[in-house]
Amino acid sequence: MQFISDDAVQAFRLTPDTVIPIAENTLHGIARGDIVVAPRPTISTRDGVRFMAFPAILEEVGIAGVKWLGTTSGPSAGGRGGSVIVLSKTDSAKPFAVVDARRITATRTACVSLLAALALARRDSHRIAFVACGEQARLHLAFFAQRFEVRSVASYSRSMETASQFADFARQALGCEAHAYGSLQECVHDADIVISSTPSPSSTLLKAEWLDQSCFCSLVDLGRSFDTQGLPADSTFVVDDLPQFDALSRDGNIAAFEKVTPSSLLSVLEANGFGGGSGGYFLPTGLGAIDIRLAYELCKQEADAVATPAGDNRG
């Protein structure tokens, strides 16, 4: 059985250039019926630990897989437990690989946010505000900086120290202007793009009225720290997986977005392309099929690397 560790996954250097085509192809595969997905089941322990399974069948490549994710109720990024992906052959039902999914999950989330931003955000967007400053914020900054000319970064966190550290990171990584704010409203003021990735609900909610009409906002935290009641009914609201969003809404596992009608990410991409838009809201539900396809591609790359040792020139 093949096993790919988290260190090995990170060594593959997942970038927008490599991940975006896989994410797009997966979305199209789901629309064609070549990829079959099912809403994730969720179970919880008495101690508040939650476990979720994301199953998918990738007919075109003869692979079935499931991502198994566990989370705790802790308020910090360290509260997340971990995740793995198990891959099987569809013709034999035999498992052949286990892949640590921590980095894959985080990277996929940043990737689909970027896909939505390329379709909905203004092409001249240059000021990004981050609500929460953990791993997701850093990955989003790295991904977005490769497609947008980021000139200004604003950061807000429950801890002013954490927000300041993120601002320092942004200045060092991009050489851009960066400021930490003690007020959420001040942080998102005049932002072209807002990334909200709070690991648990916050007492101070992000309000739509604080954002410019042309702002693009990615609610990576399932809208847990967003005031959904303040979202205008005519807002552009996009999700990566409509059936998953509906299932999560029915079960009460996601913020209630009752005033808006969600659109699919694929439909927005097909309508807008990467030409940029005039703002909107995106909520990634966790499309496990993309994670499973990424895991499969990494397994192929590692197998190729083993078959062709370093220095072997078959030119």
C-alpha cells in the first residue's frame, strides 16, 4: 500500500498553476456526471469531536476515494485534528494508497477561493483584508498574490499579536504595505478582497454593510463569523457544491443564508471566465472530489519519481 506523508505532499509544491486546472477539470467532471459525489456524513463524539467523510468516484481515471476528516471544538487552528485520503481502484475495489490530506485540504480551499475571485473580483483588486490570520490566511495570500497585484494587506484576529505577526509576514513575503487592526470594521474598510477564515464563531461578526459593493468576499469559515441577515437579497452568492451546501443547510451545519439564492462556482466560471467581475460572496463547502483528484495525481507523481531515480537520463 502506497503512503504519502504530509512532508511528501508539501515537497510537491502545489501551486495555482498546478492546482487550478485540476480543480476546474473536477468541477466539469461533476457537471458531466463523470465524477460522482455524495453529501458528507457527519458524526460527533460526546466530547464534541466531529468526524466527516467525503466520498467520490472518478470514473474517467477508475478511482474511488474518501477523505476522512476529524475536527475538535477548539477555538484555534490547532484545534483541527487531521485528515487522510484513501484511494481505491474502481475495477477491483482494492485500496492502494493513503495520503495525508492536511496540506491538500488547505491548498484546495485557497485554490477554489482564487477561482471564484478570478471570476468575481475586479481585475484591478489590490487591497486584501484577512479576518483570522492562520494557515488559511497565509495560503490565500500566497495564491492570490500570484494572480492579483497585491499592494496592501490588512489583518484582524482575536489576538492583536497574531494580526501583527501576519502583517509582518505579508510585508516580508510581498514587500507590500501591511497593517494590523484591532477593529474588524476598520480592517475590511475599502478592501477589494476579504478572506474570512475564523476557525470558530466570533462574537464580532463581519457585516456586509461594511464592505464595498464591488468587494469580493470568501467565507472560508462556512460563514460562521458573518452576519447573514445583513446580506442584500440581490447579492451574488456562490458555492462550490450546491448539493453539499443544501445538505449542510438542512442539517444546521452551516450559517443560514436565507435571503440569497446560491449559484454554483462552475456556472460563474463559465459565465465570467477569468475576466473579473463586480464583486460577490463565495462560500466553499469542502469539495472532497478535488482533494481526491489531487491525491491521485500526487500518487502518480511519486510513482513516476520512484520509477525514474534522480540522475537517470533516458533522453
